[in-house]
Amino acid sequence: MTTEPMGTPGRFWYKQSPHNSRRYGATSQTFTALTYAYTLGRDPWFAKVALALYRQTGPGIRSISWYPQGLAQVASVITPAEVTLESEMLTVAPDAPGVLKIAVRNTTDEPLAATAECNPPPPFTATPADRAIVPPGQTAELSVKVRTNDKMGRADVRVRVVLMRGRDALRIDKLACTLTAVPRIVRLLVPVSAAVLTAPMVLDRKQQPPAAHTPRGAGFAAKPRPSDGVSGGTATFAFDVPASGRYRLQTEVYWLDGAGNSFYIQVDGEAEKLLGNSGEYKKWIWIDAGTVDFTAGKHRVRIRTREDGALLRAVRFDNTPR
């Protein structure tokens, strides 16, 4: 059994036990299970997650004895090229076309030609990608442009990618994607300087732009605050959503270390959820907080301290979930 509770594909709770362990990362022990599950069931999800996990590991992990056998199980996915769709969802509006981006990494010792196209139903239209020549060991990006003339619509489509060597078609991939049409693309960004803070969370104006955090005191203990909805400081963001729809929610954060890389998040008074426990340390990054269905009008997001020292700079929303 494999689980992906949140974040980047290929990142797992250690032994699927978040309440007993705070480790959350590219757990190499799941690699064999994922690759053999692909061989036995041919579900592309297993190969996709296995390769995402593989990219997050270094030579020390890749030298483990079971990795070559695991890679053999997904060899057909990465030979003669590894083909990856940037996002399995694309949202467009009449005045805002979108692009399906496909990365093609040549894993052979000869150049490959790659093309990509999509034939969506109305109200969508698509322009095929320009033909690309991919040198050995290199990666090329193909772009299929998608447009709509309607304010509403949804379609599950396949992006057809053809790999050729000379006149020979080596492989044809059909990548699944969901297209959604909306009246307009909405993007909102709310800085933490506009939020209402409660102690012990404070606004650090030495950071530019300002950032909020709960400082680590003299008695700091590397232990998360409980999920009681009460303890720890909070930052509450109030904002107006101009159009109803499904929105992607993200937060801009700075993780100090493994004991300062998470918050709790609450949307419109619903139950709190864990935010973070993944991502790089000591740099500003955007963390996905899932999707939420907003009606047009006023809404509120509250972020509460879970681990002292983690910094928060902004939240943003858009109706182009990925």
C-alpha cells in the first residue's frame, strides 16, 4: 500500500505513519513496490510516482541493490525517451488561452524527433506543437496551445506525443489531461502584512517584504504544537473572491530546518489541515495547500503556528488548479 498525503509526487510519510514519525520525504523503500505494481497492473500512476521519487534521490540511494531491478520494471516508460506532461489540468478563458507543456528527455544515443498534438472537443481548440529535434541526453519542451470561445466547459483529452528516429516511429504516448473553461482567469495575492496577527506570531519588518513567524525562545523544544486549533500565534487573511469556482491555494514560506517547516491552515472556519512538512530549507518557496471551492464574495484563511521559526510571507489563489 502506498499513500501520498500532500506535496510533490513521490514524497511519503515514513512507513505511512505521520503520527509516529515526523519524517516526510522521498522514501526509497517504496520504490520497488511502485515499479513492480506498474509491471503487474500497468497503471501509469505507479510509474509516474516511481520516477518522481527517483529524481529526488542521489547516488547514495541509487546505488542500493534493488534500484536497477526497479528501473527495469519501468524501462518501457523511459526508453527511448521520458515524456512528461507538466500538468494534468489546464484552465483557459476566452481572453486567456493556455499551453500544455510536454518535456521530452532523450535517453538514447541518437537524436529523436518529437511532435505533440491534441484534438479536444468543443468549446476547445488546440494548435499542435512545433516539431522538435532532441539530441541524445537532452530535454526539449513541446507546447500545445489551447483556446476556448466559451465561458464554461470541461473535457478529458489525450495529448498524443510521437517519437521518431528517421522515418521510424519508436513510440506513441497518449497523456491524459483535463481542460476547463472559465469566464475569466482570477489570480489573487495577499501579503502577510495585510493579515491580522495574534501573539506569539509577530511581523518581522526586517524581512523584505515583511514576514510573519513565531520566534524561537530560550526554551525552544523541537516539538510541533498540537492540532487543538488554539495554541500558537495566527495570521488571518480576509479577501474578496470576484468569481465562484475551484481555486488553488498556495503559501509563500521559508523553512528554517526540519523542526521549523510547517503550519496549520484553516479555510472559512473549516477543520485545520497540516501545511508543509515538505520543501527545501533556507529559501523562500511556494507550498501547495490544496484546492478549495470559493463562492464569489468574502472569505477568510487562517494560518496557525505549528513549529516555531517557520516564516510566512503571503498567500495566493488562482482558479487554474494543477
